[in-house]
Amino acid sequence: MAFLEIGLKETIEHGSFTDNSPATFSLTDEDHTIANVVRFTLNQDPRVTFCGYSIPHPLEARVNIIVQTTGDPAREVLKDACQNLMLMCRHVRCTFDKAVEDFKASNVVKAMKIDSQDSSGDDSEESE
Amino acid sequence: MAEGAGEEKKKFSIWDLPDVPVGQLPPHLELQRSRVSCNKDAPIHTESIQYSGAYASMGIDNSSRLDRFSNNFRVEVVRLNEDDMEFDMIGIDAAIANSFRRILIAELPTMAIEKVLIANNTSIIQDEVLAHRLGLVPIRVDPRLFDYLSENDQPNEKNTVVFKLHVQCKRGSPRITVKSDALKWLPNGSELVKETRNATSDSSSKPETYTYFGCSQETIPEFVKNPIIPKYPDIIIAKLGPGQEIELEAHAVKGIGKTHAKWSPVATAWYRMLPEVVLLEDIEDDLAEELKSKCPVNVFDIEDLGKGRRRATVARPRACTLCRECIRGDDWEKRVALRRVKDHFIFTIESTGALPPEVLFTEAVKILEDKCERVITELS
């Protein structure tokens, strides 16, 4: 019997107490899906000098995201990157919903135009 | 003598040259940054230049800030049916597009049959094969109305959907094919009675079954007019010969594609980057005819220039499958360039029927947002 295994999700930060600009964040229960996108968003931040991710073992669902910044604490930079990503996702969703609505509306208009053309054609035939 | 010559050399800045564009990348670098060049042997410049300081020495900011992203991002829907859709996403990076694709395939929840309680199976299809096939049947029900069933929960009307299958082939009648429309929905829960050895149990109380439904699922407003049925009624589940019978009950629960592919809500979801076909020089007359006939998907067209001269043009670059027929042979690589636009994705989603494809994509984006939120809360 396979139930959904909601394992204990946790994020561990490996860093130093004195210098908090480089750090490694270990996320459990995650894979390339979130890590690659976070790495992309981190790269876009001008405060980041180096970032990357690795999966220590393919059979264990764990991802290590490493960040080095120009002085800001790595934790804050990662949080900002995730925040940016959330805003981007919201924007994607809005744009997508609007595009689907426009498409459906334009299809309805097209269908109505075809119907009205057909019916006007029939009327002219009947009148003659 | 050499020192004298060295001192006379003037220092000049590259920005003083007349044809260097300021504020944007020179064309060859822009090509490298925004296009994948598909050459005869292999594509080059495939990685996306993500680093914000990549072109810092030229004074160009490569970071895509949120406002720039919001201005440039566009979605255009090409085709939208009940079961599949094709749309373009322009201005997004491959990392995000790939995340959406991965979530669509593996992390969107659906309902699929998980437990099969077999009361009688005298057919030639083995129990486990039959159970496996039942699990793969797509069910037309919105998974957002249900909760997950975990180990500690009891199966009730909020997390389980129960189906019954009872077919038999009588002796003397021809063979029958059991199709998925034979699965009947039981809105009141399981009808198979659990064997309890409890001698003190009241015979007048309701016998204990394998599910504990508090109320009938028919009373839930979404299911009043739409009974829960398999999406396609003609999926062959088993075949019975004379005298064989199958009697079973199937319980469907919510799950995600990562656990088992039966819970994947899409038949598949894929994307490709927009192909760009560029003619590097004018291709005329016979060469143009040759080019047009080479392409198996008719990307090229001939236009008349008058006085009997014809020229080749690129008519349908979107249809290009990058088969590279047009650059095979001598010298064709100098005439035709095949490229892909790195930030224009043509997404296709084929749903198995539980949810319409546009809802699937919106849910996938929501799941990515939830993952980010989880990281943020754990870091705070």
C-alpha cells in the first residue's frame, strides 16, 4: 500500500558564524525542479558572486544550494531570490489567465460570426 | 628604437570607433546570448548566460529585474481544446519553463485507483495484472476536492472514491470484453463487509465495511449532476471467456506522479524553442528550387522577382523540425542558418482528462510558488 509520504521537510544552513556571506543550504525533499529555478534567480541578483546547486546522491531527495555574495548575508539573498521567483510566478499566472480568456473570447466571437454569416445567407436565399 | 616606437603608440578606446553600438551588445555577442546556433554536427551556445555580471566589462547589465521581466513577458495561446493546448511563452528562461514541465508531469495531484479488493476473479488475467491495469485508468474527477490519504487516516468520503466492477460471462455465450465503462461509482462507499470476529457486536448495527463514509458523495454539490466515471469508456480492462467472472471493488486515492506514473495528470507535457531559419545570402533560381524541395515540412517558399527570376524566402519557420536537410551537402551551411530563440518556448500540454489543460498549468505555477514559500518560511 503506497500512501503519500510527507517526509520531514527541513532546510539546513551550513555556514560560518563570523562570515555569513558564503553559505550552503541543504533542502530535503527537493530536486532539480526548485533548485535550478532558484539558481537562475540567484544569478540574476547583482549581489551574488557565485551560486550553484548539487544533488549529493540521486537516491536521496536532498539538494545543496551554495551562495556566495558580495557581503550581504547569504540567507537574505536567498530569501530575496525566492521572493522574486514568487512574484515572477504570479505574473506568469496572471498573463497566462488573461491570454486564455482572450483566446476563448475571440473564439466565441469567431463562432458567432460564422453562425451569423450562415443565417444571413439562408435568409437571402429564402427571400428570393 | 623599440622603446621609442612603444611611446608613440596612441591609446584609444574601442568606444570611439564609429560603428560600435553603445548600451547594447554587438551583434555577434547578442547572437551568442539569445540564439542557439544549430550547426550540421551539433548545436552551440546552448547554455543560457544567467550571470548578472556576464557583460559587466561592456557596461551592460545582464540581470533580468522583475520590472523588465514583467514588461517583456508575453503568452500567446495557439490552440485550446478540452484535452490539449499549445501556447507560446515569450521572455522566460529555460530554467523556469523546465520547472513548469517537471511539475506538470510529476507533482500535480490526481485521483487514481490504488487499492483493489478482489472478491472473485476466475478470468485468465491475474489479480495483480488486473489491479495494475485498473490503476492506469484515468478518472474524470477534480482532485482539488479531495484530501490526501495518509497512513493514519481512515478512508472516508473526503479522500477515497470507490468503484465496483462485477462482470461475468455466462456459459454458452460468446467471449466478452470488459471495458472501463463497466466500473460503477459507489457514492456511498464500500459494500464489501469486513469480517469481524467480535461476538458482542450488535447484529442490528451497520456491518463494518472497508471505508467509513459519513455521508454519500452524491450530496457534494460538484457531483450532483456529474457522476464520477472514468474519462474514456472504451478502455479494455480484461477479456472473459464463458463461465469466467470478475467481482471487485476499487478504491481511488489522491497522489502525485512522483510516486507512480498513474497519478500524472498529463499524457505528456513538452516544450520546444522557437526555430529561426535565416537565409545568409540571396538564394535564386535553381538553388531556390532545390532548397524548397529539400525541406520535408515546406518551410521555404519561392517568390517571383519578375523577369523570370525567383528567390527563396522563409515562409513557415515555426514548422521547422530542425532535421538539418537544408544544410546538408556542400556549401549549404554558408547559405542557410538554423537557430533557436532561447527565450521563446512553444509549450504543449496534453491532459488525460481529470482537469482541463489551462487549469493544469495554473496549478503547476501555484505549486512552484508554494515551494518557494516553503523555502522562505524555513529560512526565516
